[in-house]
Amino acid sequence: MTIRKILIANRGEIALRIVRACRDMGIESVQAYSSADKDSLPVQLADASVEIGGPQASESYLKGEEVIEAAKRMGADAIHPGYGFLSENPEFAESCVSAGLTYIGPQASVIRVMGNKAAALSFAIEADVPVTPGSNGPVVDPAVAADIARQIGFPVLIKASAGGGGRGMRVVGAEAEVRDALEGASHEALVAFGSGEVYVEKYLEAVRHIEVQVFGDGKKVIHMGERDCSVQRRNQKLVEESPSPGISPKLRDQLTAAACRLAARVGYQSAGTVEFIVDTDTQQFYFIEMNTRIQVEHPVTEEVTGLDLIKEQIRLAAGEPLCLEQEDIRFTGHAIECRINAEDPEAGFMPRPGVIKEFVVPLGPGIRVETHVYPGYVLPPYYDSLLAKVIARGQTREEAIMRMRRALDEFKVSGVPTTIDFHKRLMVEPDFIAGEVHTRFVKEKMWAGHKLQHML
Ligand code: ADP
Ligand code: ADP
Ligand code: MG
């Protein structure tokens, strides 16, 4: 089937990224927006736009039925959900199909199994993909959770099956804390994700987060290498890079093969990401989750492969087969992405929305910026705090770091605090330069002794 007009059911930089992919493919774009985003850049740059509701996401970007109605009204034949919001909601994907619209993502059944992390773990085990020791399924009773924790050894992590964005997770160091953590994680997940189901897994203390970008057409699965997202705060990514500086070629082969095995097992048909944690001492890896959508950090992969991942995702949704074989994917150089958020790192990375005054974006060799922000833009308080992504590419990791430093120095934002200075600090940290970081690096090394260290 041919896709002629896509409704974009998202906002911010990813909406703009999709508008641009549509333009590059000769596809018309319709931007669905909340009243708070009326003046946003994606609304201005899309071919058409349609208001879907009020400023709160629950009144607009999360209202599947409104979004589908708007798509039909505007004559769109497909919907791109971006990331967050409705992007991992199987009922929404199903409703799109029932309404005769193409959903740009995998089949609803695949979103459903992978969207439940506890269920995804069973699929991983079946696909011979290693997982951390744990309950391997939902746990309700604190006594059962405590038993499992004792068997696998503390610390353990209590995780929400429906969790995302680093939320719905509790590290538990001792038996006495199990009950509170289980109830806390479950409650947080119920409020944020509509399901309080939780499970238990071993918490590994010094790990890298390494994920593999996969693409499938229902028959064949290929990968586009890995991204290392070990620089995090509160289990949320701040910096991503490819290739990972922390793994051997052998481990890279094992990770990418495992990711493809899992995707093939579910007949994957779209872009997806298989996430792992890697124990840097033993070089052991463990599957943690699969994201059945495009990811925030996809540009890093685009920079090292020269491919347009959104275009590929749209082509696959139109039912076209993968036109690339694994051997066609060529990896060149190194790319690093810094997430520039409207947050105050000194206040524990608290979001700080406001009016953007000055906004001077870096340019020059090897620099790409994805942003929906402009001077005078009013950053709404209702959504996440991502202002811009700076992506630096180089022939080597050293060159990419030097270019990133230059770009961060050029980047001028006033009106709201940002993470720019944090990234400048990171880019000169000896451990980061040596490629030796783990997911607790920011908290334990960069924020050592800080009064708000406990918040990270
Ligand atoms: P990525 O997984 O693409 O690297 P994030 O983890 O930051 O990036 O998540 C992408 C976006 O989606 C963020 O805005 C995050 O808040 C949001 N998000 C992730 N998972 C969920 C979810 N289950 N429900 C709602 N929002 C989510
Ligand atoms: P989300 O859906 O919120 O992205 P993930 O399962 O991907 O949840 O985990 C987010 C982050 O939490 C990981 O990148 C990692 O830093 C940390 N994490 C998750 N599971 C474990 C674990 N078993 N041990 C140590 N860290 C973990
Ligand atoms: Mg994750």
C-alpha cells in the first residue's frame, strides 16, 4: 500500500523530525497538536495541522480516539506515534488498523508482549537471550518477593511491568525494605502507567546500558549496531553514543545476534530497540526490555550508518520489504548525542519550564542539532523537558568529543536553566574520555558529596 499523508501524533523535536522525513519522501504531513502547542514549529512546518485538545497530555496526545478521528477528518492514511505518549499502546495501534489507518510501528500483538516487561523476559528466555536472575514474572506478595530476593541476593530491583522513562523502579538493599519498595513501585506504576504489576530482578551495580537498533519486515531482521547509553541520571539517559567504547568485537557480535534473535522470534516488523545491561567486569550481558518504537537517540545510529531511520520505519509500515541486507549496513566513525533539557542539574535535574530568550544553535563540521525551540518559544510545563539534541560525529571518538565540546561552547540558551554546562563538564571528565562509565557514574562520581546526590 502507499502512504500519502501521515498524521503526527506527537510533539516537540520528534514531531519536527517526522515532518522532515515526510517532506523528504514526498509524503504530506498533518501535525496533531494540543492547545499549548499551537505556535510550535512542527505546527508551522507541517503541511497541515489539527488541534486535538487541551494542554495536559491526557486531554490531547494520549487521547487515541481523538487522534484517530482527527486523522480521518484530515484525510491521513497513516499515523506516526513518535516516542512516549501513544507509541507503545497496543489498543491504540489496534484502533488505528480498525479505522483503516496504517500504524507506523509493529503489530499490536508485538507491542503488547514487549510492552509488558515481565512478559518480554519470557520471550527473551525462549529466544535464548540471557536475562538477570529474578522472578521472571509478576510478583504480588511481599513475602514472595523477599524470598526471591534472598535467593538471588541483595540488592534487587523491583520493576513495574509497564514502566518507562526510568519510572516505576526501586532498588532494594535489604529484606526490611522489600514491602515498602514493592508497594511504592506498584503504586507509582499504577498512577503513571495504569497498571501496578511489578516483578523482581537482580540489581547489578556497575553496568553499562547498551542497546541494539533492529529493523524487521516480518520475514527478516537486521541490526544497525549498538548505542551505549550508560551516562544516566535517575535511570534516564543523558548521553548516547555509537559504537560503544566499552565492549569487545566479540561481545558486540553476541549482543547484536541476541537482539536479532529476539526480534525474529516475534516476527518483528518495524524499527525497534533491544536494551541490555552489560556487566563490565565479566562482559556478561542481560536483556532488560524492548522498545517497540523509534527511540530518542536514533540520530546517533543515523550518523554512523548514513541511513534515515524514520524513512525506513515509514517504508516498512507501508508493507515494503527491507531493502537492506545486513552486509549493506556500513558503520563509519563515531557519534555522540547530548540531551539538552530545560532542567537545573544543581537542583537535582529538576525540570524548569519557561520562556526561551536567547537560543543560538551550534553549527559547523560534524554537528547536527534536533530541536523544535526558537527564541521567544514558551516551553510548556506539561510535557518532558527535552529542548534539543546535539549530535557530534567524528572519524574517531576523540574527534566526536572535541566537536561536541565546541558545539556545547557555541550553544547559547537563556531564559531557562539547561543541561549544557553539565555536558561540558562531562566531556572533560577523564573517565568519560577513557570510555569508562557505568549507569551510576553521574550520581557517584560527578555528584559525589553534592547535597542532592540522593535524588539521582
Ligand atoms: P528512549 O527510551 O527513547 O531512549 P526515554 O526513555 O527518555 O527515551 O523515553 C522517551 C520518551 O518517552 C520520554 O519522553 C519518556 O518520558 C517517555 N516515555 C517512555 N516510556 C513511557 C511510558 N511507558 N509511558 C509514558 N511515557 C513514556
Ligand atoms: P525504562 O523502561 O524506564 O527505560 P529499563 O528497564 O530500560 O526501564 O531500565 C532503565 C534503566 O534502569 C537502565 O538503563 C539501567 O540503567 C537501569 N536498570 C534497569 N534494570 C537494571 C538492573 N537489573 N540492574 C541495574 N540497573 C538496571
Ligand atoms: Mg529502557
